[in-house]
Amino acid sequence: MADRLQLTRKMYDAYASGDRSVVEQLLSDDFEFFSPPDPGIDRARYFEVCWPNSERQKSFDYKRLIENGNEVVVTYEAERTDGTRFRNTEVLTFAGDKLRRAEVYFGWDL
């Protein structure tokens, strides 16, 4: 069985470092992303719309990292490259060692 907590950390580390190849390997071919402005976008659209944000991310500090079955709930405080910070909660659903679905709840600037 995949270590989903380790895979989750690996994904956020890659996002902060800008290593798209790691994220490409972690996402399933049928990956779906949900957030208020982007409800139910596919993998290709995710890389078009969401991935460019990686250029503005500096680090992630995990406040909550809970595995429940095939899901991981993560709350983090992130620092942007300009020094501003924000807090998000995400529900990640895995299929084996691939991230199949991400639900993002955001809007909290620190």
C-alpha cells in the first residue's frame, strides 16, 4: 500500500520547488480538481490554470495531515515568494499511489 502521507508531502514539496515532473508522475490520468473557481477541471486544465501558481509559492507548513482510507486531509500555511502567507485545507483522494482527486478550500490570508 502506498504511503499517502509521504506522497502528499512529496507533491507539496514539488509544488514549492517548481518540479512539475514530480507532480505529473503523482497525478492519475483521470485526475480531477475542484475549487470554487474551478469546479471539476481535468488534469490538462489543472496544469494550465493551477500549476503556474507554483512560481509564486515558497514553502508549505503543515498544520493538519490526516489519512483516512484513500483520502488525506491537509491543512497548511503557505508562504509566497513575496512574503505573504495564506492557509488552505485540501481533501486529496488517492487510487493506489496516484492522486485521483483534489478538493481545495481556500480564502484565508494570514
